[in-house]
Amino acid sequence: MIRIDRAVIIATVMVVLLSAVVPVSVTTTAPKAEEVTKSTEAFESINFYVYFNDWNPNNNLPEGRTPLKGSGSTLASVITSAFESSEDYKVELLPTGAVAAVNDVIPEKGKMWVIYQWLPPEGWTPVTPGPLADVTMVENTSYLIAVSEYRESSNKTVYEPPDVRGPVSEAVFYLQCSDEYDIKPQQLGEGEIGEDLLEKLHRGLYITGQGSSISEAFADACKKSFSWEGPTYESGALILKVPDSRSAGLTEDQKIGLEMGIGGESGTIPGWLGIFMGLKDVNVDNFYIYWNQYSWSDAEYKWNYNGFCLGYYDPGVIKYVGLVYTSGSAMDPGDHTPLDGIDPHDYVPE
């Protein structure tokens, strides 16, 4: 069994976080077609939204409209499929697969139709149709086709992403922590509610939340499920706290339900966990005990260890997430995970 130093994991994550706070508004030249393995996978459900400009009644935005649904194996074919199924929208594509017009609207000079993919925590990220865009498609991902200002700079095209919220989806979280770790029932709920939740946590507890990223959905699930107060924002972290009425006898760490890292001025939530249920990373004999994080794959029908923080996952794509407080030992894909035998599809909301 391969053991990886938790400090290495943390250092790697911090590098990723530092790169994430840089706004992504530039598309670089895509790899040549021969450098990318052609995608042959057929997708059944890809979401599309349309944004003409502010207050345009034809806007189809995540806040209140049902997305157009497309299928196919290339971005261009999926776009065509989505618009052909709509009675309200039509699209004209260039030979490259780029969008020339939507509903006969051709942008004025200095603007163009741009295809954006929803990629938290960066947000709406411009993509260029072609082999690279095709191989980065995933089932249930979301795209926004929007009129955007652009300019050329150093052989790159720089776009001004629209101020449009990402799609909100529900995620299901499976939580597990053995009774050897000190969690008090009042951290989770009042009286018998807390006792019941703690008992379920020892066996395996499901909670659900909504958001535009898994980290947003996780904070929402925790707030609703455990009646934690907040959020407040302190020193670059989102904080949910156990109510004062339930904090008697708790340590300062136990009074914190959730401490989760956020980004810079963008307010995005990369979602690294500082404290959850009063438990944080602990070094024991050069091995770390921490909240191991997993995502469920329907394609492989198994749990996979998360390579990134919670905020790098889209709940529209990744519906089930597992968090288990245990020693870190599952970085090797060949290892068994603490969630072996747990099928999240068996979960029935109470």
C-alpha cells in the first residue's frame, strides 16, 4: 500500500489554489488536432444557456430557465443537437464550430459569440471548438453561449466573461467518522436530534445541499443539516459555527462546524477544509489523519479519491461526494477506499 506524506498533498493543493485566483479570461492556442486523441464518447445530456445582453427577454440563464439539452460526441454536434431541439432558439455555426449567430443576432464590432464552459472555481471559462474542447466534455456539464467583448493581446484573444451566475445543482454527501474521534452530539443538533445524527455519522450519514460548486453545496448542506450559524468570512475562510445555545462544554475547535478556504476578491470557494465538525488535520507518527474526500463515478461505478479541493467540482457533474475522517492512505488508485461497499444510489432522502 502506497503512503503519501500529507504535507506533500497540502503543498500541491496550495499551488493549485494560488493559480486558481488568477482570472481566467484568456484562451491560448489549442493543441494541434494530431496532438489530441479524438473523442469517440457519445454524451447524452449536455446543458446550454444563452446570454445576448443585460435585460434581453431572450436570455436563457441558469437563474430561472431550463437549459437546452444536447447530445453527441463533439462540441459542435452537441450544440447543433441542443438548438435543433428548441422551438425558441436557433444557431448558426462557422465551419470551425464557433458560433456565428443565435436567433440571427450577429454581434457588433468588438464583440462576438463565445462558448463558455462552467468550470468551478474559475467560473465561466472560454473554450475553442475543436479536438481539445471535445475531449474535455463530460456528461451533464454546462455551457453558456454569450455575446462578449474581446481584444487581441500578444497573439491571444482576451474575452470579457459575462456576469452570469453558474448553474445551481444538488449534491449528496456521505459522511463517516468512527466513535474513536471526539465529536459531541450538540455539535450536530439539539438534544435527541444531535444524538441521532452522531449515531448515523458513525455508521454513515447522508446530507444534501445546493450550489454552483461542490464546496458551495457542501456549505449549504452543513448549514441546513446541523443548524450551524453563518456563514461569516475570516482570514480567507468561510466559517459556520455551532450556535451559542449548544456550545457549552465544547472546545474552541468543536465550536466550529466548518472552516473552508475561499478565494480572493472573486469570492470563489476552492473548498480546502481547515476544520470540519471540530476535526482538522492531525500528524500521528508522520502520517496524517484528515477528512479524506472522494467522488462517485457512475462510469466506473466506484469511489475515486479527489485530486482537488471540493470547489473544483461541479455538482451538476459530480452528484455524490464522500468524506471520511481517517488516516490518508488512498492516493494510490489500487488501494481500497473506506467507502468500498457503499453505493450512494441506495440513498433515499428522509
